[in-house]
Amino acid sequence: MPRVTDEHRAARREQILRAAWRCVAREGFHGSTMAHVIAESGLSAGAVYGYFKGKDELLYAIAERSIARIDEVFHEMLAGDAAPDPADVLETVLDRLMTLAEDPDGDFTLIAVQAWGEAARGGPFLDLLEPQFKEIRGHWIEVARRWQAAGRLGADAEPEQVGRVLLGLMPGFIVQRLVLGGVAAPGYANGLRALMSPSTRAGAAG
Amino acid sequence: MPRVTDEHRAARREQILRAAWRCVAREGFHGSTMAHVIAESGLSAGAVYGYFKGKDELLYAIAERSIARIDEVFHEMLAGDAAPDPADVLETVLDRLMTLAEDPDGDFTLIAVQAWGEAARGGPFLDLLEPQFKEIRGHWIEVARRWQAAGRLGADAEPEQVGRVLLGLMPGFIVQRLVLGGVAAPGYANGLRALMSPSTRAGAAG
Amino acid sequence: MPRVTDEHRAARREQILRAAWRCVAREGFHGSTMAHVIAESGLSAGAVYGYFKGKDELLYAIAERSIARIDEVFHEMLAGDAAPDPADVLETVLDRLMTLAEDPDGDFTLIAVQAWGEAARGGPFLDLLEPQFKEIRGHWIEVARRWQAAGRLGADAEPEQVGRVLLGLMPGFIVQRLVLGGVAAPGYANGLRALMSPSTRAGAAG
Amino acid sequence: MPRVTDEHRAARREQILRAAWRCVAREGFHGSTMAHVIAESGLSAGAVYGYFKGKDELLYAIAERSIARIDEVFHEMLAGDAAPDPADVLETVLDRLMTLAEDPDGDFTLIAVQAWGEAARGGPFLDLLEPQFKEIRGHWIEVARRWQAAGRLGADAEPEQVGRVLLGLMPGFIVQRLVLGGVAAPGYANGLRALMSPSTRAGAAG
DNA sequence: AATGAATGAGCGTTCATTCAT
DNA sequence: AATGAATGAACGCTCATTCAT
């Protein structure tokens, strides 16, 4: 019965992970005690520790999942070789991000911010976030490159620098939304469109 | 001799605050114990509690100072009624930010990220950050407004939306620098300049 | 097929006991967890508990076996009615003891010392060790008695007291070997021989 | 007020150590929980941890004290250059040992046996016991050497071997007393005297 | 005003044991 | 008979905070 057992283990792991997710989305990394997670999971302490070595591993797994969600958002975005408008990409990406953020289990962006705070101090969380940030930045650099190839970006523009700015818009959106609220994907994308389409003396924005 | 006493109190408060700042910049909000702060301050536990009600108040004061620094960065920026290029503003602002971040007492952006994480969960940290974010956003909106008034932004662009994007670039810069490193003010500003100065060559988007 | 079942049960019991023995010889009574024993035995938790009521019973069984080995060492030693030299008996006994101690499954003297520690506090381990110590002491008293009967011990010597001393030499050997190493049966027996054969030269003690 | 504070600290340390001593003498190393020690000490958990890093350090300190007591027993024993009868030394030593063992705080020999069990597995307890055993063995070797110099031991006897035997008599006494009871210093010493004064065919013991 | 020893609730974790399968 | 996932009481320990001096 290995199939059943493996499925069972995976389901239990998921159950715990979701419970921890809910706790962290509600109370942050440090406000979430193992006792909370255990109670939320409906399991016993021993059971939880059978699936995760300890609190650190659990938080790590949650952070992993949280930032993986940001990455997901790019899938299919760059399929083909089209040169989408960066503002359109941003809108799509943030739109998906907001859909995911409305998860009834809890807002993953809140967890992501916790993870940034942890990663800032170095250690395993930094090791986790670094490659994922790099990958997402790579996506944005690719967007910039294509945009440049399509003749929409100055020939002397450096896609790496443009990519940094585009990547930067994402944490900017997330933090702003969490702290101020009232930020939505279309408006934010429009702000970028306006910046990207400056009036040529008496020009018109998009 | 109330003057002396008041000065004394202020000096002591500052001494504690700086000690806590160093701790938090090194170990984060939760990694910093009161014992660490007390040791770092060179005072006794009782003395520290004589100036701050508890850890929360101390962290709050640190967060306050940390984000105040971001605000500082705008001072004199918008004096007069010039209409500076947003990318120039960004470069100046980030340049100052990096100077402040190199404080030997510890990187204030690290503390800021901790504060965002805390604020995301609501509570006093949100109440602290919200008005400060609002004010900084106000600065950016003003930048956008003047840019528009100078005819450099489409007439139908909404400065509020543009301001959100410009504000967003700051946390984006901070997080990216902490996680990936290798981000500097001029290059980041150049990325924005490139986006804002699209090729005038006719091009078609995807 | 009760025979087969009984044999099977005995084999399983032995399998568990040996696994526990290995664990205890490696990590002591308290350092050995049931999880270790279970893993070492290759059986499941449930299976182990099917053969032993709990950890206490298992440790008890191990202690039993460990001190039984010390007793073994006397078998045939006192067969017949010879009056062997106590030092010779000691040498033979310790020699056998060391052979047993080199069991690849682990040093039984290490387990014995654990058992002494437990027995010192009273309880079942004391009830276990007491009769076994008594029996071994009985052997030594018998050695002393025969030695006296052979005219090698003063007529007014009390074999019970001599037996206590001879018994005492055994834990002394075991502990000394575990803590200091470098103790071997022949040298230790020689030490006793030297004490038992004082110089006949006239001398005065201090 | 450093004097007072230092004395205070020393007194508190002693208070905790004695509480732990009582617990260990009653329940052994592993049966003694920190909660027990804390309750017994009359202090709080935090206070205890202010004086001892953790349970290990506390047990180590107790073991240290326990075996130090065995060493004490030799003080003044070998002052001067007399050549005392080993059996007399043994009697004195064991007599002192029993006096110390009757400490109302708990029998130190019980603690010593716990320490032997721990040391047998290597680690810090072995490092602690090894030099102390060596020193005590050194005392016994000196006793043997003097006895030999006084012409009471065969010229070809090796004091090192005799010393091992004499040292061995001590754990033998301790364990036997704990497990069987009914062992006292004079009787035990008499047993040794009897062994050391064999009848010369029809001789008389001392 | 300042000290720092003391507090104790609550933390993360372990592990002997059980029981549905 | 055998499994091993699950249990949960109890463990060692931390740390924000207090208060007698």
C-alpha cells in the first residue's frame, strides 16, 4: 500500500502546511507559535513534528510556497516570442497576484513580506529568496529585451537596468497595498503606462 | 535644574535607541532580545524600562526613526516650484537613502523591512507606517503633478497613479538590494529613464 | 503449531533484546530511546511492544542479562572441592569477563554500571541486582572459606568479610577499566597476589 | 558592594547546587527534572538558569562535587613519610566516606555511581572522572610503594598493580553498600587484613 | 535615578506509548 | 501478528518584565 501511504503523507503535509499558512498570514512568522499551528492543523504536536523537523523548516516551506506563487504568475507570460508591453505584463502579473492574494487561507503577500524581513538578515531565507528573485528579475529583463528588440526602448537602454525597475515595481505594489490599501493592478499599470508614454510637448498618453 | 535633567533624559533615551537600532539592524525585531539591547546600551534593565515601557515601544520608536529617514530624503527636494525629472528625483532620493543605509550603526532599510512585515498584520505599526507612506506618496504625486504641468506627462495621466508607481520603486529598490545586492541608485534611475524615454522610432508592440 | 510459534516468539524477543543491548551499550539507559531500539531491531513499534510491556521492562531484561553474565563467569569455578587461590579465581573470572566485554554487540560492563546507578535508587533494579550480588558474594565467601579450610587464611578470619573484599574487587575492576582503561586481568590479579604474599622479612608498619 | 554581591551569588549557587544534589540523590541524574530542582531550590526557573547554563552543567557540577568528596578523604592521610598499613588507610578512608555519605542532603556515593554510568559512555563526565580517578589511584600507589619500602611487600611486587587493586576496593565498597547494604568500613578493612596476613601453615592473622 | 537578581508564563521539542488498520 | 501514524504529557529552556534595594 505504498501509494496510499504516500498520498496520505502528502495530504497530511499539506494539511499542516495550510494550517501554518493560515497562522502566519494572521500572526506573522514570530507571532505564530507551534502550539497555534498544531491547534490549527487539528493534529497533535508529535504528528506535526513527524512531517516537519521544526518551526524553522515549517516557516521555510511556507516562505517557499509564498514566493513560488509570485513566480507562477509569469508562467505562459513569456511563451512565444511576442514583445508584450511591460505595462501589460505588469497588469497581468499583478492581477494574478491579487487573485492569489485573496486566498481564503490567507494573503500570501503578507507571508512574502515576512520572508523578506527574514532574508534581509541573511541565512537560509536569503538562500531561498535569492535565486527566486533572480529568476523573476530574469523574466523582467527578458521583457525589457524584447521591448527593446521591438524598437520600443532606446537602443542604448540596458535591459538589465530596466528589468531591475520592473522587478522593483512588484514589491512596491505588494507593500503599498498592505500598508495603504487602495492599490489595484489596472491603476498601477496605468501609472506605468503614463510614465512610459510621455507627452512629446503636447503628446497624448495611452 | 530641569534643563539638565531633560537633556540627560534625552541623551539616555538616545543612547538606548541607538543600542536597540544596532541590535535590530543586526538581528531583526524578533532576534533582538531586551537582554541584547540592555547589554548593548551599557545600562541596566531597570534603566531601559525607565525610558521605554517595553520592547514594543522600543521597536516602535526604532521603526519610526527608520521610516522617518526615508521621509528626510525628500526634504528640500520639492522646495521651489521646479518640475524635476522623476528619474532625477529618484536618483537623488535613492542616493541619499544609500548614504543613510551605510550608517555604521546599521542599515536602516533592514529595519524598515522588519517594520513592513509587522505593519502588514495591522496594529500599531500599521498606524505608524500608513501616514508616513501617505506622505511620501504625496511627494511622488506632487512630482508627477509638476511633471505633468510641465507638459512632460500626458494630459490625461493621473498623477495619483503615477505617484503610486514612483512610490513603489522605493520598496522595490530596498528589497532588491537586500536580497540580491548589486543595485545602485544611478543604474536604477537609468532603468526608469530608459522606460520613460521610449524610442521614437515607430514600433509595434506584441 | 505451538512449537513453531513459541520458537518464533523467542527469536523475536531475542532480536529485540539484542537491538536494545546494542543501543544501551552505545548510549546508556537514558540515551537509548524506544525509537532507536525499534530502528535497530528492524521491527515496528507495535511489534516491540508486543514482546515487552515498555521501556522499563526492556531495560530490566537487559540489566538481567548483563549481570547474569557476571554470574556465568563463576560456573564450574567452584565445581569439585578444591581450594583455589583467590587471586587465581579472580584472574580467571576477570579474564572471562573481559572476553564477554569484547562482545561486538557491546560491552556488558557498561550496561552493568548503568544498572548499578539505577539500582542505587531502589526499585525493581535493586530487587534484580540484590539477589545476584548476593549469589556472587556467596561464591567469593565460599572461595574464602575453602582457602581458610586449606589453612591459607588465618583461623580467626571471617570468610564473610573476606568475601566482601573479593566481591568488591570486581566492580572496582569494571569501573576502573571503563574510566581509566589500561587495566587487565593478569596485572590486577598480580596486585592481589602481591598483597596476599607480604614479605616475610621482618618489618614494622607505621 | 561587590563583596556582598559575590557572596550572594556564591550562596545562591550553593543553594541551587544543594537542591540539585538532593534531587539527584533521590531520583538519579535522569529522574531529576529541572522542574524538580527548581522547586527544591525555592527559586524560579530563570534564576536557576542564571547560575547554571543548563541541566548538563548542573549535573556536571554535582558530579564534580561528589567525586571531590572521595578525594578529600585522602587529605592528610599521606602527610609525613610514614608507611601506613594499606588496610588501615582503607579503613580510615572508608570511614570518612561513610560519614560523608550520611549527609542529610543525600548520599554522595549514589551520585558518584550515576556519574560512573555517564562517564562510561565517554564525553565530559569521562573527562571529569579520569583525572580524579588517576589522582586517587596515585594515592594508593604511593601507599603501596611505602609499604614495599617498609619491607612489607615483596620486593618484586609492582606498586602500580597493587594500587589498582586498592583503588578497586573503593568502588567495590560503594556499589556493594548501595546494592546489598550491611557493609561497613571496619569489617571491609578486616577482610583485607585477613587476605594480607595469610596463615603460615598454622599462622595467626592480625 | 539606577540596579540587576528574580520572576514565571510560555516557548519549541521529545518520546514512551497506543490503536486503527 | 504486525504496522507505523498519531498521541500528548512533560521536558529543558528563554526572555520580557518587575521591584527591593
